[in-house]
Amino acid sequence: MTGRPKPKRLWVAITDHYEPLGGKVSMDVANARVDRWTEAWPRIAAAAPRDAAGKQPCYSFFYPQEEYRYELLAPLAEMTRSGIGDVEVHIHHRNETRDGFIQKITDFCRTLRNDHGLLHDHNGQMVFGFIHGNWALDNSRPDGLDCGLTGEIALLRDLGCYADFTMPSLPSPTQGHTVNQVYWASQRYSSGQTPTPKSFDHGIEATPGGGCQGDLLMITGPVALRFAGRLVPRVEMGEIAHNDIPTLERVRLWLDHAPQVGEDAFVKVYTHGAREDNADTLLGTATKPSGLAGIFQWFHQLADERGIELHWASAYDMFRAVEAQTGPLTPGPRLETAPAGAIRA
């Protein structure tokens, strides 16, 4: 992209809508999906190029509240303790109510903390990153399906969400107008203080020294047109899938369209990595190389070529890097029923 300074630092995060029970599979299948990740991911992370701080990549598992099972979370928590994984909050819901949403998120965060030692603390308060299932954040589907709760932006703020990582969602109608930015969304209201849907549609771009400029920080992935080898361009939105495998050209496009805050660029890509076909692409098979391994090599190569300091990031690391540019931010629970807990190292 033109008209912006060359970044000095690059932060790369892979955010997985990690759904081991996706497709209504059995617990045996779900356990096998998790087992595959706990066997393959540590090897891939260990073999990846280290970043500028000497760290291995850290994979962010956004785990669905409605799929919680202790035995499926425990292995992800173990990888988190090893420094190569992290777990954040994901939810699929319909016909939601304000009180129901508060209860679900509150209980889930407490379970992640109390039973698994997960989630981070910011200024002494437990916080979480968020991805909305089916991209329907803040009741943004025109038909109201896959959410039903208008006012989620303010509720996420009050429950302690440090940033939302849902967007982009093309070609879904849930996609907002603001793309390729780290920005602040604020809950919008109609007359009578009734919240209106899709409040993240527009916002205020995060800026160096700008601090908090809205209700919820939105960390978005790249949006671009991909022409390479195609008569008709394809919309690029940073998804890693069996039918859209990572390549050097895609990684270069992600970097070229990465949101920036000051001298820092942020590449947030996503996947649904639990399902078998996507896991084949990400982790590799006996006849197929790991797409994740390729991504790490290509980012390392491009960062070196462009003289950019490379950092592998969890979702929370990416938030902290944004905060280092904007100045101190203050996410944390504001509701009396919101989760609380001791500081995790």
C-alpha cells in the first residue's frame, strides 16, 4: 500500500476459530483432532525460524464457549504453559439476550481461568480476546441470525474484552466498511438510547499516542484483491484453508496490506484448524508439507529482505504491541458480574 511509512516492526498472529466439535462430531473425533494438534504443532513451532526476540511462534486458539469440554481444553492449556499456544474466547449463538450473553462469557472466562489457568491479566484485571462465531458480531447479519444481540460492542467492553479479532468476513454481509486498520469501534445508539447493530462498521483508526478512542479495539486482518495467475481477481482476506493454501505470494500480499499503527505492522490471519481438511493444510501430512511451516519461513524471508524486525505474536501479544504505540489502554471488566482472578504470570 502507498502513502504510509515503511514499518520497522512486524507482528504476526494466527487466530484459529478452533472448533474440535465442529460439524457435530463425536467426542472420539474431537479428541483425535486435538491430539493431532498437540502432536504436530510443538514440532512445527520448534522448527520455525525464531523471531527478533528469539521466540518460537505462538498459536492463538479461539475456543467456542458452547463446545467447552475439560478434556479438549486441557491439552491446549498445556501448550499455552509451554509458550507456544494461547487460548481466547469464541462463541456461536442465536436469539441471544443481554443477560444470557453476560452469563455465558462470565462463566466461560471463569472456567478458563479457574480450571485451566488461562487468559491474561492487564493492570491486574483479567481480560480476553474475542472472535464472534459466523462473523455476526453485534447482530450484524441483516436477517439477525447467528447472534440476535444488538449492543455487543459495549457489552464486550464491559466484560473485559481487550480486542476483537473477528474481521474481515468477506463475502458475508457482516463485513464492515473499515478494512486494513486497527481501529476503535464505539456502540451506536438510536433515539431513546436503543443500541443499533453493526456498530463496528466505522470507527477511529488507532494512532501513536492516541490512547483509547472508543469502546472496543478492532484488530483486523488483510483485505485485498489477488490477481496472481487469475483472469478474475479473488478477494484476499487472510484465511488459511484447504481450498486456499498459503503461498509466498499470499504472504507478501498480507504484509503489503497489513494494518499499521505508527512504525508497527500487524498481520492477523485466521483459519478453522480443528477440522481434518484444514489441519492437513496447516500441519501437513505424509505427502503434503505443513502450510504453517511455509508461512513462518516466508515471513522470515520477507522481513529480512525488507529490513523489518519480525515478531511472532499471540492475539494478546498483538494487543500489547498496539498499546506500546497508542499509549496505555485500560481494558478490564466493568460489570459487577464480570470475571475476576489472580494475575497469571
